Amino acid sequence: MIPQELIQPTGLEHHLDALNLCPVETADKHGNRGEKQSENGSIDGGVNDLPQEMLIEIIHHLPPRDRKIAKLVCRHWADACNDIRFLRKEKLVLCGIYGLDKILEVLKCSRRTMLNFDFHNVNFTGYETQFWQQRGHNIRELKFVDCVFDDSTMKDIFLCCNQLLNLSLNHRVEQYHTPSKPLISKSVIDKVLEKSKVKSNLKSLHIEVPTCSYLNNYIFWGIFTAFPSITEVEFSCDRLDDSFQSLCLDDEELHSVDKLSFASFLNKLQLSASSIEKLDFQLNRFTTFTTEAIAKVKNLTRLKTLTLHSDAVKPWPSQTIVDFVCRQSSLEYVTFVAPFSITNEDSTEFLVNLLDKCPKLRHLEVRIDEMNISNELFNKLAKSGLRTLKMECTSIQINTAFNVKEPNRKLQNLYLYELRRNGEVSCKFIETFRNLRFLYVRYVSDAVLEAIWKYQSESHRHNDDLFRIRRPGIRLSKFSRKNKLDAFLEYQQWTT
């Protein structure tokens, strides 16, 4: 049995005490299984007597630091901590200051059967392919941040990492890559397309570059052709030309491609990636693309998640944008970030069309300057199947006289980041959602707060446990403590 003084410093006692269990030695130096005996000589069960699956479930609740300590307790615990379900989520973060030779030598000798790497500021130029050939089939996730590649290294990554699921290429500083050279060359893409073993695994692709000179049409076409199973795409670029559709490339190898366009990229999605489920374009407000570019995408029939930054869309509003979004009937999660220049009428019209055309929508997040909840929009919200509604606005205006026959019993989470208007109308809007589990309101005027108190205590006793109000100087004892719903209303004054 392990001496108690060796177990106490691990910091695991609070986890084990909560489970009413204790660690037990599994084998002595002769290989015989050890057991813990009670004072009367009977054998007491411990964690080691549990089935392996149950022990893994217990260790799953430990934070990573405690899980590392748990490996030292005994062999039985070490085997459970090294379960593939844990290793799949653990990452090795490697920085170039340690020298690539030493890093690769350690990784070659690693006993892990599944590898996830984050490389930061590492120069891979001129290094051999032996590491990727030996351990590439064990790698599931790769992230490169400000790393330097040559064509040979990039080719080895695509060809040898044939079980790769997630790939992230982040070049945030121009000095780590020649601006005139594409992120992935044409020769690398051609080599990848010649191989057939790497065409069914990659699921997620993230590309972040400082300028558009790193990218071209051939890169996008090659990636989606070689990896048709990609379901998540993230593309981020800090600086683009005034018109993203008229970018000229200087690379001699790409003489056949003279323009990089958002339209062309979306066209590649249309032709070769109809299974895309997540589309998130983090384009800043200085980036522009015409609405005709978006109109080309017609068959993203499985798109579920869309983040739309309309700052990048000129002109706005546009029926083309509305048609594009509303055409995606499978959408479940939408984040709509609108510019300050958009009017209330335009944003309201867009949201009404979105709720009308996307019946599967479950999560809607709106970030806009001013939000005017009209009677038409209110009725669409009341009839929708939304589970979460988040409105982050400078001002939410609720002025109309709402008239809803049937309350909404589907919405569970409601976030309102601004609510200043008439309190009684605001309460009528909130009370329409009868099955709320969580309510968060940031900055509420006194009129709204008083109206909520009135609603809480007098108007609707059938649902008088909806709110738990947190406000300095207000005691919760003023309100019902039953709290059928785990909800609260937070009152926060503006700080200047």
C-alpha cells in the first residue's frame, strides 16, 4: 500500500473525498496486486477496484495539472490518465527559442499515440523529412503561429500527416514569410493532388494572414479539392486592397492566376465544398467585396454556422446579402455584426427575413448600434424556435404595443445588453418568453427595473419566480426564493 505521506502532497484529496474513494496500490515489487485492509482486517474497495471506464470518468473531472500528478500514484492510475480520450485533447506547445533540433528529437521519442502540436516562431526551412515520416500518422491537430516553411516542409506536412483533422496557419507578422510568396505554393498543391491517401480526413481549416499577398485562387481550389471533407472554414486577413476583387499577384509560378477575388473563393466553395457546416469570415471594416460575389454561392445546403460582418459589405443593405443568408435554410447559429451606418429599418428587415426563411435557427446574436424592436420583428421572435437570443446594442428601443396571442415557450437564454425605454413595455417583451432558464440584462433604467418589480410581485403571479435580481443595496429577500428557473437579472450602472 502507498504510504499516506506520499499521497497527501498530490493535492487530489478534495477530489477523492468528494467521491468517498481512495487510491490503492495495484502491484508490489514482485508484481502481486496490493489491497487496502481496514482495521478489522477486511478488504476495503478503492479507486483501483473500480472498472477502468469508471476510473477514467472520475479522472475526467480533474484539471490537467492534477491529472499529471495522478499519473504518479500508481500504474493503474497512469494507464487511466493516458487514455486516448485525454491525449486527444492535450496539446504540446513548442517555441522556436529551444531550437528545432532538440524539439524534433524529443518528439521522435515520444510514446504518445496521438499528437496535437502548437508551434510558435519555429523555422522549418531546410530540415529533413524524417520526423514527419515517422510521427506524421500520429498527428491529429497542427497549429503554426509565425513559423517559417519551405515547400519541402509544407509538402511533408500534407503528405505524411494523413490523419490530420485540424490545421491552423497563422502568420500575423510579415517578417516570418516573404510577402510576395504564397502561403502554399502551386508545386506543393500539385504534389498533394497526386496522392489519394490524404483526401478524407482534414475537417477544420483556419488561415490567418496579415495581407492578401499570401493567398491566391489556386490555394483555395487545391485545398478544397484535396480535402473535400473540410466542414469548418475560418479565414482572417488584416489588410486587403481597396477592392478585394482586383488583387494582382506577382508570383511567376501563378501566371495563370492574375486576380484574387472573394467571388472566386466562394465559387470554390460552391463547386467543391457543399458539405461546409461553418463559415466565418473575420474581415475588417476596411475590406470590401461586392454583393455579386456572395450571390454565386447557392449549394451550401449543410451550412449551420454563419458569422456575417456587414462592415465588409458594400453597398449595404443589399437584397443579395439577404437572399444569400436566407437561402441557407439549414442555418442554426448566426452572428450578425452590423456597422454604425446601418439604419434601424435595414437591420430590422434583415432579421425579419432571417427568422422567416431559416426555421432551424436556434442561436441568434446581434451586435448593432441601435436596435428598434418593431411589432413585426417582435412577432417573428415570439413565433421562432430560438433557444438563445443575444442582443448587444448601444440602445434597444421597444416602443410598440405588442399583441401576441401565444407566448414563446422555446427560448431559454435571453441576453439584453441595453434596455432604457418604457419599463412596462420592456417587461411585456420579456414576459413573452415563458420558459426562460437564464436572463441577463446589462444596464437597466430605473423605470424598467420598477416595472420588473411590479411584474414580479403583482401582475403575473403564475410566473412570479422568473427573476432573481442582483443590485447593490437590494436584498434578495424582497423576492421569491423558490427560483424555479436558474435565472437572474443583473443591474449594472454605466461607469465613466
